[in-house]
Amino acid sequence: MNRLTLVAAILAALGTFKICSPAWGQEPATTAFDPAVDSVMGEPSRYIRDFKGFMSAPAHWDKREWVQLSSVLAATSVAYQYDYDVRKHFVPVYREKDYRDVEDALPAALVFGATWFVARRKGDDARFAEARTMVRAAALSTASSLVFKLGLGRERAGPGIEHDGWWNAGRSMPSGHTAFGFAIGTVLAESGTPKHRWVRRLAGYGLGAASAYLRLEHDSHWVSDIVPGVALGIASGRYALAHDSTAAPRANFFVAPLDGGAMLSYSIALDR
């Protein structure tokens, strides 16, 4: 089995388990973005609200969401059985540890940068909204994957490392780079008009697959780290899309010209 076939098989299995359905039971919906009242980074408090809502979502899950989680766990369990075989395929000879963390994050970062640049160049509000959602999805995937990494403490793949090295202060499961790539890729895939949806999905989920491939190629993770990373990344992207909203300022002044003068009005948002 060649490497591209292996990656394709992993993604096909995840598709079978419906990982690509709306995450956490939410339907994706984007809204317009006005650079006059918001920035591409958004409000810091928004990231906190996203994280709290994302991590507490299981308390409101229905049967479908629990079935999806069970499917992710089953896929991870299957992948766990092939950890050594997959690593041997990608790393057939001894190799010093060199995780290349910065290099492997570049594809997703470049996609975000290109989205932001096009939005700036063309003054495209929709692309600004997309770039902002990418930032939120990336932040959410990074924060949530770190929580699981610290909780599981699994050792990363490497020469002489056993794949069942849990609670050893490691940060292997899930793959944060894979989650990061799929978070940004999911926003790319599910944003925009339906006219070019297949192109966007090919590019978006292809970006995530490339991130997963690079982590295996560079001996940075076990294949069973990749599977939950894919699920977490797509879930983060879907959550960011489903909870997207244009931030409005809490207080605004408006000046309207009148005959012989002007009218000044003031408004404040009491509830956001």
C-alpha cells in the first residue's frame, strides 16, 4: 500500500463513520462580516465562549451525536491496531526525532493567509468573514486538542517508543496539527456559495489530509493520533461556522445631517 492510498483509506473510513456531518449537532451557517465593526481576530472573549460551548456540548447531545462519537472511538481503536505497521511504512529505517512542527503547520497557515489577502485586496466582506471563522476554528481546535493531549499524556512515536505509553507527560493524542489543518480546511470547504462546493470541499478536506500525511511522514504521530485529530478538526470548523455571527459594537454614535444643523443619536447594546 503506498502512502497516498493509506491516507485516502483513512479519510474514506472517516467518511463512512459520518465524521463530516455537522459537528456537535449544529448546522453550519455563515454571516456577513463588516470590517468597520470587527477585526479578523475578533474579540478575545469570543474564543472563551467558543471553548466553553464546545467542551460542554456533549451535555446536550442526542442519540445521533453519541453514535458519531462511538464511530470515532471505533475508528481510533482500529487505527491503534496498525500503529506499528503504519509507522514502519513511513519510517522504514532509523531516523532521529525531527517533528518539523512549523513546517507542517505552513499549508493551513498559507490557506488562511491567502483568504485574508484576497479579502483585503478585493474588499470582500464574505472572505473577511471566512478568514475570521478560520481563526476561531483554528484556535478552538488548538485549545481543545491541548486539553486532550494533557489528559492522555501519550508519548509521541519514535525509535523504541511503545504506542501504549499513556500518562507519561507526552502530547501525542490527538494530533494538533491534523486538527488545525482540518479546522481551517472545513471552514474553506463549507463556506461560500453552493455553486463551487465540490471544489471547495476537495481543497478544504485535501488540506486536512495533507496535514495528516505530513505528521505521519515526519514520524510525529501514531496513526491512531491522526484519526481523532481529523474528527476534532472537522468538529471545530463546523462549530465555528454554526456559531458565526457578526460582532457589533456595544455603543454607537450616529450623525445625520438636517436642515440648519445635524442630529446626534446614541445607541447601546444591552444584550449580545
